[in-house]
Amino acid sequence: MADSPRWRRRKEARPDEILEAALAEFAARGFAAARLHDIAAAAGITKGTLYLYFPSKEELFKAVVRGTILPRVAALEAVVEAAEAPAAVLLASLIQRWSELLQIPQICAIPKLVLSESGNFPDLARFYYDEVITRGLGLVRGLLRRGVAAGEFRPIDVDYAAFSVIGPLLLSMLWRHSLEPNGAAPLDGAALARSHADLLLRALSMEGRP
Amino acid sequence: MADSPRWRRRKEARPDEILEAALAEFAARGFAAARLHDIAAAAGITKGTLYLYFPSKEELFKAVVRGTILPRVAALEAVVEAAEAPAAVLLASLIQRWSELLQIPQICAIPKLVLSESGNFPDLARFYYDEVITRGLGLVRGLLRRGVAAGEFRPIDVDYAAFSVIGPLLLSMLWRHSLEPNGAAPLDGAALARSHADLLLRALSMEGRP
DNA sequence: AGTAACTAACCTACTGGTCAGTTACTAAAA
DNA sequence: TTTTAGTAACTGACCAGTAGGTTAGTTACT
């Protein structure tokens, strides 16, 4: 009988597998309550091996957040920067793209994780603020500013209006991740995006004001 | 010299003092990372005493959430139920009242706490969903429905529109609690409320559509 | 004197992190 | 083609610090 070996050397594949398992565990339990033993087991290794790839629980956590969220922000930025369409179209498109992220549970988990652990990891909160929040808000603000400058949108306070744009999107992510598994009514992301975009475009429209 | 006693019997005052200290500690570190030793010390007692009033860390946590949030929900409900003003006025008033909660850090901490620990405390998440989210959403939905029925607001999908109302308010709470202490730009709650109410009322207005 | 609120030392389970030893794989020698 | 070091990926038992929870004893109050 050819015994398959009890384990294999897979130096290349480990980090990603560990990150994936860690994200799931952190998302489910939070940083403090997540156990490295469980993360390692989910990744098909033991705790000792985990430490060959990441120096500490804290660094693993940071790597998880950084690696998961940054590509998504860049993708959203690309949507806006590339196009030459009217601001109204771009805004609707941005909201729709964002709502698609609701389908990816791992993405929905990230905001919760960062907010949860902001007290324990100030530098992570700062990183997230600088690299995600600021860029995301900047994206929306730039779009609004463009629309105002082009005479498409009313002259509103762009800084605060961006909150009205992003707030519901964040809420839907938190809803999906934290509330739906606990009995909350399931969310139709596409319908929500349509409703939100419709309300916003009407709120920003020049119609009815000279 | 009359030594003051090393401690006093204060059976009545302890529970509230413990709850207050626990809220601060839970808000700062999350459930798992908060230490009962620290909570007790902040409340001016020792760990053993804490267990005379609460049977476990978990029950203490639940009592904190329940006791802090329920009165606030009831207060907001009262704002809407009592008045006979037009829906537009009530909506603006509701948003403004809500924004005042931003001044109370303990209140801002609650949503974060519940979302953070929803995975570890399904029954708490469920309680919060039933007693806070559903009631809050119901409040807004009822208001919108009233406005639509009265011909004040456009006929919109009230269920989704409520997300557009609440999302930015929740975002501002999380911002205040988790981001501002980590370098984020401080938020002017009143200005944000004005901007948000203005956008919403215009989004809902009948003007420009027959 | 009696009692119940309170303390502080203690117990125990847990978990992040370590490390000596084991095993899969490689590649050169036979 | 087979044998045989050599090495680095990997394991699993272990350690030490920590914190939830307990309780015997102390002290404020009636």
C-alpha cells in the first residue's frame, strides 16, 4: 500500500491559505476570541507552522485586513477614474459596483473587524482610515465635486453629502455580515442600490431650483 | 484620628456603577479583551464583589447593552409618536435628535459593540435586532409611509429608503467612536444632520414630478 | 452579637508563543 | 537506477502568563 505522506511541503501555497482561514476565523469571532490553533487547523497545518509564516497573531491580523481590502478600493477607484460619463451615471455605477461587494462575505467582514478592533489596534485603524476611508470618501467627494462643477448637481456641501452616499452602503455590509445570520430580514443588494441611487440623484438634481 | 473605613456597604449603588465602568471598558477593548479586574477596579470594588451582582462576564455584557440602548430608542419613538407635524418636519427633527446622540460617547459605542460581538453572542444580536434595529427602522418607515400617504413624499419603496435615512447616522456614530480617536477628521454632528436632512427631503419631495 | 457586603488569595482552564525532534523532499554519489 | 546524506518544512509537546470564576475569611453596619 502506498501511504500518502502525513503532510507535504507547500511553502508557496501556505501564506494565502493561512490568510484565508484567518479571515474566516477573525470575522466569526473577532481578534481576541479567535484561536491560532483553529486558524492553523482550518488552513490544514499546525500552530507551529503558522509561526513560520507570520511572526505573531497581531501581524497576521494586520496582513489579513491589508490584503483583503486594498485591491477592492483600487478597483472602485478605477471605475471612476477611467470613465468620462456624466457624474450622475458614474455615481449610480459606483453604488451598483459597491453593492456587488455584498455578495462577498469576506469583504463585508472587514469593516466590522476594523471598527471592532480600532481600540486595540490604533495603527490598524489609522491605516484603514488613510488607505480605505479617506480614499473611498475622496472618491465620492471628487465625483460630487465634478458634478457640481459641471452644473449637473446642486451646489451642496460635498464633504457631508459623501456621508449620505456611503452610510447606507456601509450599513448594508454590516447588515449582511452581522445581522442576517441572526434572524434579520435578508437584504436585496441590487434593489437597495437602485433605491439609494435613485434617492441620491434626485437629491442632487438641479430640477426644481434655479 | 478617625480612619475612614477601607470600604463601605453600598448595595444600591453598585449595579449602576458596575454597568457604567463595564460599558467604558467593553467599548474601549471589546468583550473578549476587557478584563473583569479592570472593570471592578474602575467601579471602585474588587472582582469578587462584581460576582455578587452579576453571575458572569457574559451576563454583565448583555446587561450593559440592554440597559444603555433601550431608553434611547424609546425616547426617539416618543419624538415621532407625540407630534402631529408634517412628515418632513418630523423627519428632520428625528435626524437632528439622533445626531445629538453623537455627543454621548457611550451611545456611539453600543452599535460597534453589538456588531463586533454578534458572532459570539447570537442571542444578543437577536435582541438588538428585535428591540433596536427593528424599532428604529420601523420608526423611520412609519414616518416615510405617513409622508407618502399624505402626498408629502413621492411614492418610494419605504423599506429601502429607510436604509438611506439611517445609514449615514450609523456611520457618523461609528466614525465618532472608532475613527476620530485614531486621527480621523472630527465630525460636526449638527452640520452633518442638516446636510443629510436637506438631501433627504429633496430626494423625497414631490417637486419636479407630477 | 449577628449578618451580609466586601476583599484578596487562590484555582484552573486556556492560549499565544517556543523548540527539539520528525519527515518530506532534493540532489549528488554510488 | 538506487542509495544516501543534507536541509528545510512541518509537527506536537511543552511553557508561561493571563484572566474568569470561587471562597474562606474580614469588616462595615444594624
